[in-house]
Amino acid sequence: MAPVKLPCDLEEEILSRLPPLSLVRSRTVCQHWNSLLHDKCFLNKHLARVRPQFIFLTESKAYSINIDLRTGGTDPTIEAIDLTHTTITSCDGFLFRHFWKQGVAFWNPWLSQVGWIEYVDKSFHFCGVGYDYDSNVPEKRYKILGYLNCLRDVSDTYQVTYKRVAVYECSSRALKFLDAPFKNWPTMDPLSLNGNLYWVTSDPDTHECFIRSFDFSSETFKTFCLLPCQKNHSRDQLVLAVYKGDGLSLLKQCYVTGEISVWVTKEKMDEEEVVWISLMTLPTSNLPKLINKLCGISYFIVEKTLIMCCGDEETGAASIYIVREDMCKKIQIGYEIVRFSHCVYLPNFISVPSEFRSLPV
């Protein structure tokens, strides 16, 4: 019997549901399947269905870590895929890794494409990546927020050092100084979402916690919104993450009880009125203490399951925690790995812009 050819739309629907590694391997099946990875509509459909993963960097290894919850959450497993390059910051489906006094690698591991952004001023301090839109240019214009240490003359014989905020425009390689006070600077690694940066901070006088943002289109710092909760203890932990692609989630762990609560924004955020919804509260049994994590905390939420990456609270060894209702499973990535970087990333097949695509993989 001759093989039955599926309709093209049904074929594409099936392929859009494949996990990233399987989709990469399918490129060699036929020319049509390979061409789908250059079709913007297909790429957006696949990106909307793909699950987040952790990008995990040690001093000598890099991994993409996928969490398998198909067992119903009772015995989840992880799959670590060895990578040849990595980064610790994600923005708009790409990965970025900062190299001090050199530049930034611009990377999509699934397409084996790496670009390089070299700083004009090598003393530029990296903070985060975003982009703005120009109605006359269809492509996004990627920018990097950072600062430089500058000198100011106090007298003829005396100078003082101060920090000056700047934006590096990647396509033009131009550095632009901003008239913005350094007191607005993020006190933690900012989160990139929809082209802007977001981070949790607090008022030094009232100690009220809120989210501040940096808008790359207007190149200004803004107070974005209040948090749905406040710290009850100075050592309570507040961690921000992306939720369902274009929303925010906030994780709070109470220092006294160890209880973890998670809030999320409504699917479409409105800067004029940000609405938070309580998503889950997890019991105190078996939960790790999230305070004093030398390598930070990253997390995402899938099907009411909280998945975190951080160091073990006793040894500091790199670990994945999978928490659902009263189940908490810890999977150590390596007993000897105590120095590492990590971030949450959505695997995709969006090409690195050609002006940055200069490095072979």
C-alpha cells in the first residue's frame, strides 16, 4: 500500500507540537520540513507551545535542562543536553552572555547560531538586554543597559569616581549616556520581558516593595507597580519570573515559616493597572530555604508545578527542585558543582539577526 500523505496544515500542526530536540532532528527528513524552521508563523506557533527549560552554566560545561512531568508529577525526571556555548540572560527568545571588558555573545543554541556584540568602551558594565521598535524599521533594535565608572573634577588636584548610566545600541555600536540618577539602578539581576527590564526593589524610607522597570523605547526608568504582598521580615525572599510568555510571576518565601506563595499577573498586563492573582501556596514541609543563594534562584511554573533551580541549602551543590502541592523532589545536577549560572529560557528557532551572526558553532 502506498503511504498516505497528510494535508500540509495537519502535518505542520503535528510538527509544531514536537519538543525542540526532535524538531531539530526532523529538519533532515525533507526539504519542506526544513523550510518550516524559516516560516515565521510556524515558529510562533511552536514557541507558544514549548515549555521553558533551564540554561545551566558551570566553569567547564553548559546544559539545557528539560523537566519531564508526563508521569503526573509523582516521579519527574530531568534531561540534560550538553551544549557548546551558553549564556545566563535571556531576551525575546535569544540568549546573551556577557564577557567583562569584551562584549556580549548573542546566541540561539537550537540553530547553532552565535553572534558577537563588541563594546566600543571596554569598561562598560552590563546590566540587561531589551529592545525597542521603530515604525520605519521592521526589525527589533536590541539595546543593552549598563553603566561606566567616570571621573569628576572636584578641584584642580582632586577627582572623584561616579557611575554614569548608558545604553549601548547593538546594531549601530553606539553608546548613549542617559541623564538618569544611579539610585534607580537594579539591586538584583533584572528580568527581560516584552523588550523592557523589570526588577523588585524597595523604598529606602518606607521599605515598601515594588517593581521598577526600564523602558528601552523611551530610555527611562519607571515605577511599574506595587507588589501583591510585602515583606514581613527583612529576610523574606521575593523572586520575579516570566509567566506564560508575556506575564509576570512573583514568588515569596516567608523566612520564619518557610512557606512559599506565588502570584501571577493577568495574561495581558496593562501598565496603568496591573492585576495580580494568587496562584498557589505551598506547605512548609520539605521546601528548601531560598535565602543566601550564592548563585541566585530561577524558576518557572507549568501545570500548577513550581520548578526551581538554585544551590542546595546545605552543600550549595546545583539542584533542581520540583514542587507540586505536598510533593517536593530534589534532583542534584552535580555534587561538586557549587559555582554556576543559570536562567529560564524558551527553546525556539528564531534566527540570530544577520548583522550579529559572526561566530561559527
